[in-house]
Amino acid sequence: MATESKTEVGSYFISNYPPFSQWSAEALDDVRAALHAPPLTPPGSSEPAPLGLYLHIPFCRKRCKFCYFRVYTDKRADDVETYVSALSHEIELVSKLEVMGGRPFRFVYFGGGTPSFLSGKQLTKLVDRLRANINWDHAEEVTFECEPGTLSEPKVATLRELGVTRLSLGVENFSDAVLEENGRAHLSPEVYKAWDWIRAAGFPNVNIDLIAGMVGETWDNWKDCIKKTIALDPESVTIYQMELPFNTVYSKDILGNQIETPVADWPLKRAWVDYAFDELAAAGYSVSSGYTMVKDKSKVNFSYRDNLWHGSDLLATGVASFGHASGVHYQNEPDWAGYVGRLEQGELPLHRGMKPTPHQLLVREMILQLKKGWLDAGYFKRKFGVDILDHWRGEFQQHADDELLTIDADGVKLTRKGLLRVDGMLPAFFEPEHRGVRYT
Ligand SMILES: C[S@@+](CC[C@H](N)C(=O)[O-])C[C@H]1O[C@@H](n2cnc3c(N)ncnc32)[C@H](O)[C@@H]1O
Ligand code: SF4
């Protein structure tokens, strides 16, 4: 989170509220109660919340030195088989939960780790097994995250056949020296090879992920990366500012050897994103959040993000994954043995949870939607019965005085300055007891 100028170890990306550190096993009764009851209809709505499915595929070819996700790089084909069986079993259990309530999945997200680590054969087998219990025929979006070097022409074609509509490609950078330094498994030629196959397969929506502030980044190289990204003409571009959470290889190295952070400071990373947003805007893209620019707002929506940020239900499957059902948060078993073992016992692998208060659900939606760059006060009035402009008058005014946003009768709108540091603005809206606590 961007409060200090230096990129220190312990920075993080806000993706939920209350902070994960506040979740516990004690809340699992609340989680089970939510999962084993029909879905709730949110206030102000006439139908149950939309339903999404997240599937975590935790394998990668190599651990990137900056990555903080739960990933395994040492698993063999029989381990992958074990995992795929456990995941299929979990989906079978999930599909029978009362909270499904006959709802079709509106969106599906294969995230990781690296879902594209699975071979075409493993993928087809997984999807066949999943389809015995669920389908995503009516989903408006099926996202699949890919690492360029794991793709092949037949695998890309298989993904399209399996119904993937949004392919997200972890390009991160175009310089082979930078990619190598940061421990990426792929180099730039693999991006170009994969790109031809992806375009030939005709996905409606292809996203490129970049990171501003990889170790070794320079202005010249960054400009070149943006030029090359625009030349590929993706439907959307997502740019993360490099974070150093505690559990990355770089973080451990910095703490263990007491060395200076090798990552550019926050003002420079923001300047790089600012430059990228300007260049993408000049190429016809528009802002869709503090991280994402899209080519055509009317065609390219991001259903997973938008539904999640509006309080949809998300059934989480896979090791360590995070879900949300009928207003209750939960996380699955965070390690392999626990996850596989619980499923072998025929149980859902629930690990910890939290039942937020109605006010905490309001904070959650408010801070997540602020990441899009604007807030519709009417939405919060209808859903939570709260006038957010009045409720957080002081906080919004402070941000306005700092030129991070503007306020009018309908809501607030972030300035570019605010958009570039939106994660740093959010703790001001946390409840006081959550401001000083560790986030994860
Ligand atoms: C699960 S990965 C995407 C798929 C695939 N594993 C890959 O890396 O190509 C999600 C994205 O998180 C971003 N990311 C990972 N670690 C990060 C960090 N420390 N700071 C900022 N972004 C990070 C990267 O842009 C990455 O593409
Ligand atoms: S950034 Fe992607 S490829 Fe790298 S370790 Fe993390 S999940 Fe795996």
C-alpha cells in the first residue's frame, strides 16, 4: 500500500474487507450456515445476488521472485492428477449446496497460480469431470489466466472450445533481461508466439497483465513495453504497481540480508502507470479502474471484477482460495495436505471465515468500487440505506483537499492522482480497529 515513498516489504494490495488477519476458524459455523441455506436477496433487489465460481490452479513452472500467491513448482503429473481429482470432488460438493439456489453461474474464473500449466489433456479431463455437476453455458464471462510459455496452439484452441471468453495473459514486461532477473519462466518470444494462437482462436476479450516496477525497470524500457503492448492491440491492459508482501522471494532476501529494496519507489511506479494510461488513452483506450484500461467500454466488461465489487456471491474452490456467500467470507485450507485430505474425507475444505457486520459489508463494497475511479452515492443509498457522502464526509473532504477526488451530489470521482494511489486511500474508510492491524 502506497503510504511511504520507498517500496518496503509488507506492502499489499487491498482486495477485501475486513482484513484477512481478522478471519478465523471460529466463524466457520456462520460460513456453513450461509452455504447450507438458500441464497439471500440483497436489499433493494428483487432477486438473489449473482453467483460466480472461482477455481484455483496452484501450479507454476517457476516461482517469480515477486509473487505472493499460493503456488507449487515441484509437483509431478501424479500430484496434478491428485489435485484435479480433489478439485472435481469439491465442485461436486459445492454444486449440491443449498446456497446455489438453482442459480446459473454468471461468471467463472480459473485463477492461479497458472491455470494454463495444465496440459490440454488434463484440462479437457478436468472440464469433463466438472461438467458432470456444473456448467457455465449461461455465464457471461469465463476467464482463464495464462503464463505465455505454457501455451501451445492446440491448448489455446482447447481453451476456446471449453468456453473461455476472457483470456488473461501474464506478459509483465517485454525485456528478456527484466523477465529473467525477476524469475519469470517465460521470455518475450513466447509472448509473440502465444499471441498469434490467441488471436487465431478468437477470444472475445484478451487482457495483458503488466507490472510497473519490476526489478531492473527503467524509463526507456517501460516506454518500449507500453509501445509493444499497444501494438498487440489487446481488449484490455491491467497494470499492477509492484508490491512486496512478506512472503515473496525478494522480500525474504531483503529482510534476511538486510539489503535495500531493489524495487523502484512509489512515485516512480505511479509515474510509469501515469505514462502508460496516457499512451493507452491516446491509442483509444479508456480507464476502467485504477489498474485497467479497456479498448471498448461498451464491448469489454469485466464481469468477475464488477460483480465481486458489487457484493455478488463467489463460490471458491481449490487450495487457499477465498469466497463469499450470502454476506459471509471464507477461505479454503491453505496447504496441500489439508486441502486434499479434507476432500478425501468427503468434506468441504473450509479453513476460516468471517461474518462481516452490515457496516463492514458497506465499507467493503465502497472501497472496492472506489478502485474503479468513481462511486454512485445512489447505489449505496438503495442497497445499504446510507448516504456515503454524509457518512464519510470528513474522509472524502480530506481526499478532495489532497486533490485525489472530486465530490458532487451524485457521488465522487477520482482524479488521475487519486486513481494512481487508490489503494493508499482506502484504509481511511476502514473501521478504526482495522487501521493498525496486519492486512493478511
Ligand atoms: C496469477 S498471476 C497471472 C497468471 C500467471 N500466473 C502469470 O503470472 O503469468 C496474476 C498477476 O498478478 C500480478 N502480480 C503477482 N505478484 C505481484 C506483485 N508482487 N506485485 C504486483 N503484481 C503482482 C502479475 O501481474 C500477474 O500477472
Ligand atoms: S506471478 Fe504467476 S507465474 Fe509467477 S509465481 Fe505468481 S502465479 Fe506463478
